[in-house]
Amino acid sequence: MHRKRWNASPLRLCVKAFKVIGMKILVIGSGGREHAISWALARSARPDLKLFCAPGNAGIAQLAEPVAISATDIEALADYASERAIDLTVVGGEAPLALGIVDLFESRGLRITGARREAARLESSKSFAKDFMARHKIPTARYRVAVSADEAHDILRSGEFGAEDSSVVVKADGLAGGKGVVVARTRREAEEAIDDLMLSGALGVDAASRVVIEEALEGREASLLLFADGRDYALMPPARDHKRVGENDTGPNTGGMGVVTDADVLDEETLRRAVREVVEPTLEGARADGFEFRGILFVGLMLTEDGPRVLEYNVRFGDPETQAILVRLQSDLVDIFSATTRGTLSQTPVRWSEEASACVVLAARGYPARAETGARIEGLERAALREGVQVFHAGTARGSNGEWLTAGGRVLGVTATGQNLDRALARCYDAVGEIKWDGMHYRRDIGKVRGQGPVVSGQ
Ligand code: AMP
Ligand code: GLY
């Protein structure tokens, strides 16, 4: 039969037009967080969405075209985004933000979501963040900043953070990959921490040329994340991380061994208080200081007897918080990220399921010190088929026969939703039971303990 080229119905024309438009999104990073972000973006209702991930990992490569550029090579990333006409870039980790990737992309007319360099200082400099909080009366631990080890020792000796047997917290000023905070149980331990951080050179000059000394707070911790567009914000479900490698919160600190989200993480009243006393003053304070906050803000809170106190700001999604949070997202993440760049968040739905969720991290032997890689992972496909379960890849590679191999310290984040936390955890651990490799370890008590995270000295 003879066909006329333009004999298409209006509807088909419309679909065609969309297809021509399409949309290309570049995700920057290579961990479980970026896998979860890519997965949530891929569920978008937008037709013809094409995802890219720089540099990505083997799990992410199932959803997004890998781009062999490091997350910190921001010039090369900007060149790539221009050449490939990327419509939107999403930044996973703090390092590119602190380097000014958002400022660079914007200066080249490229759309990107994330904090600009100045706003990223809320994470990249603890003294900047503390001074910001003091200026804007945001509740946080009492603190002093020292620019030399001698000055830090003098502050401790002055007794303003308690007697010799009091706990006190020492924090390197700069980005230290989770290794820059020591909760010392005595002044002696704090002195050792100061010398380790400031004199050993272990963290590099930039990270530890100044330290923050602060009062040790007590309570449960909670992570409150939100999307922001410079004017409005949308909260995510509060999450609780488990940072120590061992059960009952023992052993060294890690990037995070598991996360839960459910109503118990932050009760309604405390959440309202955290919004009123922390979230809104933070966004207003940023505006008052001349740097509108856009992208994702992550507030680490200690829920003390006197109310919520800020432990830290991050200017990005958490890992593995993201995995447990995004499985509850019911709205379109592409629309949300676009809205953060356009200032249209108030007109964009950001809805979450009423369920609970959990993520259990499976790590390789040796993590968090030096992790073994190259072990063959069994049972991944079976685990991923379980109802309500998503397995996000943090550090995997493909072998020559297509088999899955470990390629990092944190290897997988087994994530599930459920009507309540017990159900979500049961689904996670059932799926974990399908997976094994030589040297795999994980915590069996995610969601059962407080989930505290400091490196306590002397352990
Ligand atoms: P930060 O990177 O500042 O969040 O610190 C990492 C971890 O150290 C937090 O998750 C807390 O468990 C702990 N921490 C930080 N500051 C304090 C504090 N002032 N009091 C007690 N624990 C703290
Ligand atoms: N899981 C803690 C963080 O991403 O900072």
C-alpha cells in the first residue's frame, strides 16, 4: 500500500516531536549514590531520556552510557557536556562542587544542578559552616577555631570545653573523606587527635591547616535532606545512617554501612522544629550572605535533649542515604532536578511513598582500610528479582565472561521498601541472603541500633 509520509495523526506527530526533542542527562560520580540517582532518573516519564555517567561503574552502565572522565576533571566534563549537548548535569559528590563545577558549567551556559562553589563551603570548610551558623543563630555545638596546633592545645588547656576527663570533638577544617572528625573521650585523646590531624600530614595541608574544636553533643543522629532552588525547598524523608563498620556501632568509621528511613527517625514535632530552627534559617542565611542555595542540602543533626543541633552540612546527597530515600520517590526526579535549576520547585510535585525503607551495604574484605577487589559475586540477579528490592552497585566490575566482580570497598547497597521498617529490613536481608562472595561482610543490625557515626578515639 502506498503510504503518505505526513499522514500521521496529531497524536503521533506529537510523540514524534517529543522524540526529536529527547533529553540528555549527565550524572557525575561512580558509587551507589550515583546508581540510585541514575535509576530514579531512568524511571522518568520523559520520552527518549538518555543517561550518561562520568565515570560510572558496571552497575550504572546498565542504565547510563559510561563516560571515561574523572568526577574532578571539571574542565573536561564541561567540554563533554557542550560537545554532546547535554541538557542537564547532576553532581553526586562534594569534590566537583567544591572545585566549582556548577559555576563553571553556568558560565558556559550549561544547565547543572548542585551547589555553587561559595555555597559548597558549607561542606568544604567546617570553620566556614560554624561561623555561618553562629552568624545566623542556627543551633549547633559550641566551638572554637584554631589555626595552629599550639593554639588548639591552648584552647583545650583553657578548660572551656570541660575538664581533662570530658569528651570533646576535634574536626579538620577541610574535606577529609570522613577521616577528619575525632570524638575524643578525654583531653589527652583530643590532644593526640590535634597532633594527628595537624602535624602528621595524613590529611594533606589544605584539610588540616585549621581545626574546629567543639563540645561533644549527645543524642540520636538523623540526616535531613532537601532539594532547594534558591527560593523554595522540598524535604526528603529523614534518614538514619550507620557509619561504623561493626555491629553495635563498633570499629572504625566508614562512608556508611546502612540507612533506614521511617517515621521514627525524626518525629513530627522534632521535624517541625528542625525546619523552623535549622532548615529555613540556613536557606535564608545563605540568601542574606549573598549565595542562594541550590541543589541538595544534607543537614546532619544530633537530636539532643535541648532540641536538634547541626553536626554538619553536606551540599549533596548522602551515600547510602540516597539509595534508601530515592526508592520512596513517587514524583519525577528529572522534573525535580530541572526545577532546582529554574527556581520552579514550588510548582513541581515532590511526593514520597508512605512506606519505610532500608539499605544494607555489602562490603569487601578489608573495608574500610584496604579493600580486596576482584572476587566473583554470586546471586546478584536472584536478589534483584525479589519484590520491593533494588540492588545498587557501589563498586562492581564485569569479568571477561560477563560475571560480576567486586571493584571497591563498598560493593553493593541492597535496598528495599516495606509497609513498615521491619518489613523493609526483612526484604533487604532476604535479598542479602542470595548474594555472596569471598570476603563479603555487612552489618546485621541496620535499623536496630542508634546508628551513631563518629570515630571514637582509642578504638
Ligand atoms: P561530621 O562530619 O561533622 O558530621 O562528623 C561525623 C560524625 O562525628 C557525626 O556523624 C557524629 O557522629 C560525630 N560528631 C560530629 N560532631 C559531633 C559533636 N559535636 N558531638 C558528638 N558527635 C559529633
Ligand atoms: N553517609 C554519609 C554521607 O554521605 O556523608
